[in-house]
Amino acid sequence: HATKKKMADHLRKLEAMFTITPQRMRMIVEAFKDTLEAGLQKPAQVVPMIPTYVFGWPTATETGEYLAVDLGGTNLRVCLVRLTGGGKFEITQSKYRLTEEQKQEDGQKLFDFCGECLKVFIDVNIENGEITKGKILPLGFTFSYPCSQDRIDHGELIRWTKGFGAPNTEGRDVVTMFRKSLALHGVPAEIVALTCDTTGTLIASHYVNPATKIACIFGTGCNAAYMERVGDIPKIAHLGIDPDAQIAINCEWGAFDSFEHEHLPRTKYDIMIDESSNKPGEQAFEKLISGRYLGEILRLVICQLIDEGTVFLGQNTYKIEIPYSFDTAFLSLMESDPTDELLMIIGIFTHFFALETTLAERQFFRALAKLVGRRAARLSACGIAAIVSKMGYLEEGCSVGADGSLYNKYPGFAERIHEGLQDIFGEKGRNVVTHHAEDGSGIGSAIVAAMTKIRK
Ligand code: ADP
């Protein structure tokens, strides 16, 4: 009984810590808007608001065969995309898992691995008749880490995110590095465009749903992109581009509130994650939202309860004490467990952590998952609201293409974003609707490659 009361007390405290009120959300939105504006004004701001050199929306008449390579946070994906016009496409793809070691080894070696996988993929597709032998295919490279670009086929990595730390890469042009790897493995491909998954998602979503004005990714990391008027980007005024032209902006909004930590309500668990991360201070917004961290937040709360002797007394807890051992997918499973006994949660704890749980503990863990998941969705709503408000999209309404495992698989994530938007904007918040986006790093990257070729 004493334990039960202790847990109830804990839950109340945690609820207070992880709940974000509508008023607080509106304050975050205002600060977020100012930060987005600052990023457009001057280079090298906290949220860098990167011009992507993708000009305007696709017309749905883009056609041809393209390769797309996506160096994601968890996987490497290579695709063959056939754009057949009229907004239609076919896609063939392979995925390769990246190991933690690969993310930390020399950058050139990482790109060499990508080149090697692409070579294997092309060879297989030549064999089965999908690709014509001897043909050099245009390639769209999706590299979803902040890069500074001054043209579409070039990009210097500003800094690694999402747990990557490969040395000899920051500050260098990743297209040049990847071209070197393609040459090394004799890959018949020409890199024509460098994009990030978010920009690709923006373009691909608009390709099939022209009401799309914003794209968001909620995966290992978290980011957004939208289309901005060149004349409203003072920091590129010197380039002499037509001020009425539209250019896609890769916000890199995961960096919002980094270093100063003025605006986002961080709990002690968030601070622990930040301080023990390989990039303390950075990606402050992302660390509260993205798939890489949500499981870890929950794990840290559980570890504290273990230390206090509130849960798992007398059991060997070494497995759950391993950092990042608690996958965010477990939160999804816990929240969606349909049984009264919470059998799914029993399964997770016995199978992955060799721990027995009581029903009260399982209910507690589920409530905790809900707090962490709900906070992530509501903070995501703040980011979306900042762009909507800045661009004046609220009255006419807009569609937000969203992708990533968190958005696609976490039960209720989209509903919680929509709820958050109404908490911020009132009834009018209903005018902003998220929908599952088209595959940005495959289809989107191919469309961007096609748009680039048409412009040339
Ligand atoms: P990436 O961002 O690497 O391109 P994803 O969009 O698949 O790829 O995101 C992977 C992240 O999503 C990981 O952090 C993982 O923990 C998390 N994730 C995977 N499956 C689920 C799920 N069912 N529910 C919530 N999060 C998940």
C-alpha cells in the first residue's frame, strides 16, 4: 500500500512536470516565431532557417528515372524512383541498418559504405532488368543533418545531430565526399541534388496534395520545412535572386531554445539527457520530442524510481539501467495495450529487461508514457503553430505533411498535435490539419532531382 501511495504521489508530480498548459504553449509559439524570423535575418542563428535552393513547388509534370539515397538516423535507404508524370511514381528500394560504430567512425568511411550499398543495389537492379546497364542515373541525396548550401548540389555539414559523431565531416562538403565514394566503387550515378528529408517531404506532399504548405518529420530527429518568399529572407538579399521567387526553407527547428534554454519547460530528466549527450546544449527542442529521446526520458524516470526503491525491489535491474535501452517504440506499445492486465507491458519488461511488474506498476508506466508522448506532440504543435502564424496561414487553413515513425506509429500522436493546435489558436486551430506525407527521402528527393534537371 505504501508503494502504491508513493507511486500515486510520483505520478502527480510527474504530471505537473510534463504538462504544458495552453497559455504556456502560446508563449512558446511567440518565442518560436521570433526565432524563425531571426534565422531568416542573419546567418548562423540558433535555428538556422536554411535556404535549400529548391525553388518553388513541383508542377506534377516531372518525369524520368532517378536514384535516391537517404542517410537517415537509423537506416540507410537506397531507392530507384520512376516518375511517370501526372503526380504518379513507382519505387523500388532497399534498406541497410547503420550500426552505432558506423555513426562514429571516420566520415569518409561512412560515405564509402553508402556508396558500396548503392553499388550492390544498382547491380541487383541491372540484373533484374529495372536499370539499363551503362546508364548513368541522376541521384538525389537526402542528408538530413544541418548543412549550409549555396547551390543545390553542394552542402557543408554544419554539425552532426541525431547521435552521429563521425569525425572529419563537420565543415566539409558532403556531396564532394559522397562523390568520392561513388567513384571509389564505380557507381554509375551522378549526384544532382542534396536535400534533407524534410524538404523532400514538403515537395513530395505537395506533389500529391497541393494544399500542403508545411512539412514536418517526427522520427529519430525532428524538423520542419516550408516555402518562403526570397524577398522575406534578408540574409540572402545579396544573391540577387528575384524577390518574388519562392524557396524552400529547411528550418532545422530541432535547435530551438538550444544553449539558452529560456523557453521550453525542461524536466530534470531532460537536463540529464542533454548533459550526457554527445552534444550538450544543442538540439534542445528535438531532445524533448524526437524518437531518439522519448524512450530514454521514460527510462530515466524508471531508473530514479529504482534508485529510490519504489519499483523492482529485489530484482536485477541491470538491463534497464543501460542508457538508451528503452526504445520509443515501447512507449507506443505501452499506450496501445488493449488488455486490462496490460499484457503487452508485461511482455516488454520480461522479454527485454528480465523484470517482473505488478499491475500497479504497469498502469503507472503507461500513464508515464502518455505524459511523455503527449508533451512531445503538444510541443510539436507549438512549432507548427509558429510557422502557421508567421506565414498567416491560419485563416485560409493549410495542410501539414508529416512523416517519421513517431508520427506514423505512435497512437494518438496526430490527434494530440491537433488538440494542441486548438489549445493555441482556439476553434481556428481546426483549419490546420496534419496528414501522413508522401515519402520525402525517396519520392521527394527524386522530384527535387527532376526539378533541378528541368531548371538546368
Ligand atoms: P529516421 O528518422 O531514422 O529516418 P524513423 O522515422 O523510423 O527513421 O524514426 C526512427 C525513430 O522512431 C527511432 O528513434 C525509434 O525509436 C522510433 N520508433 C520506431 N518505431 C516506433 C513506434 N512504433 N512508435 C514510436 N516510435 C518509434
